[in-house]
Amino acid sequence: MAIFVTGSTGFVGRNLLEYLVQTQPRQRIVCLVRDLNKATAQWPNPPANIHWLVGDLSHPESYREVLQAAELVFHVAALVGLRDGDAFFTQNTEATRQLVDTLTPSSRLRRLVFVSSISATDRDPASPAIDCMTETFPPQPQTDYGRSKLQAEQLIRASGLPYTIMVPAYIYGPHLRADSSTERLINDLKAGKRYTRFPFPGAVSAIHVDDLSEALWLAATHPNTLNERFLISHPQPVFIVDAFATLADCLGLQHTFTPLPGSSLERYRRQKSVPAANPILRRILWEHYFACSPVKWYQATGHQPKIAFPEGVRKTLASLSKRADWFWPG
């Protein structure tokens, strides 16, 4: 079987590639990479079944023949962030269009697995985030990032190609991006930022990247996932206060919450000095904005992510501690 992977040097793609190497050692895996030095730095001694293909999604002439020979395609590459800008549409929407157009003549493709984002669904800015999101929620992305991922989903669904669209909740685990929200939160905890001690009522759904990698392989091979879209997360959402407490405990920090009545928290929410100035980040702290239900996924496949948040945090910190710029508090 020929497997084609985009974004294999990024956070999710690198972990997916590690999973494929471990579980599919006999399969040929072709990874489209823009920076060969980055790929070889991550894999100085790659297994024989990994093949680097230097190219850019926006220039299909560099990868057309190899892509059209693939049976499984994992499209993971993306520009990520809760922000706006034309670059999201160039790197997410238009790059996906090029991939789809190049795949259309293929007679070998068994499945295109697209890693979308929960930001492609989002919520009505005028309504409180109370219920968990499901696949039936009308998409209302609030950022150009989310809109670009939704447009990429729509291109794939209209293409006539065999696909599975995976919509992960908040992803964490080894090989996090240096500017990830997890690392920013960790740094704020280490710095003793005041807001990390407030008992925010918000909750998010999360999934450890190891669980996501396993789910992506199942999405590519399970008959019940064909031409479907799934929200994927650990079944138990993580409350913000528990996330602060768990991270602090794993870091060995003394951490106590400052008791605040709801009225005080609401006044604090309206202050411009709140670190989460982005309205979406504020809603994450105060609401169940990124909470979602993975029931459809479980009913289709019987698969349920297994790594609970405390264990996942320990795995994440163990990976971060290997970086040269990492330091423990104190």
C-alpha cells in the first residue's frame, strides 16, 4: 500500500508519521515536505519505508505522479491559529484545492483523510456556549483560520473523492509547536501570571495526539467512516480550573486558586487587561466554547480515545523537557 502524507514535519503530522512507522512498517510512506533539512533533523535515521518528497502543495507538478499512485492520503498540512489573514486561505483552502484537483484523476485512491479543526465549526457569537458541539451544529467559524478550514472541507465533500473528514478538539502531546497555546499556558503558570489562579468556569474538549493518530488510521481504513465527518476528542471535557491545577502539579508548582464570586469574574472578563484579549479565548475561559461530543465517531467505529488529561500532560511535559530551551521552575 502506498501512503501519502502532507504536513509530516508539523505537530500532528510528525506524530502521525511516528504512529505509521510503528504500526505499518511494511507500507511505503511518501511525505511531501517543503524543508528537507527539517525532515532529516527530525528523522536522522529514517526507516527504509519513509520517502521524502520535496515540494509545495501549491505546485502539483512536483508531486502529481506520486500522489496519484497513493492509495491512502493523509492531508495534515495547515497554517494554524485563532487569527485572521489571507495566508490562511492560501495555505489551507487553495492548497487543498490543488491537492483535490491533482487526486481527481486517480484510480488508486481508497481514502483521503483530511484533518480539519473545531474552529471550522465554532459557535454563534450571540449565543452562550452551553451544549457540546456535534456534527449537526451549523458551521459558524469566527476566524479566517476556521473559515479556511471549512472551505477546505467543502471542497473535499464536493470532489467526488472517497474521503473522511476528522475534526479534532484541542490537540496536545509531544512535539508541540513552539508557539502553541499549551506552551503559552505553561509559561504563564511558571511565571505566576495572576489569571491562572482564577476559577474560570469554562471547559474544553481535548485529545492527546497519540489517540488522534490512532483515530486517523482508523478513519482511513474503517468502512463506516467513508464519506463522513467526525468530531474527535476524549469523551471527558477538561475544565479550565482542572487544566491549570493539573499542569501546575506536573510542573511541581505551588498553586492555589483565588476565590472569586461570579460577579467579580464577570467584571474581570470585561477588563481590557485580561490576557485573553481575543474574544474566542475569553469564551474558552468562561464558557464551554470548544466542548464537543465524539459520540458519532464512537458509534461508527467503537474507538474511544484512552489518554486522560493528567496522563497526557505528563507525556507532553516529558517531551518538552528534552528541548534545549526548556527549563523547570525554580
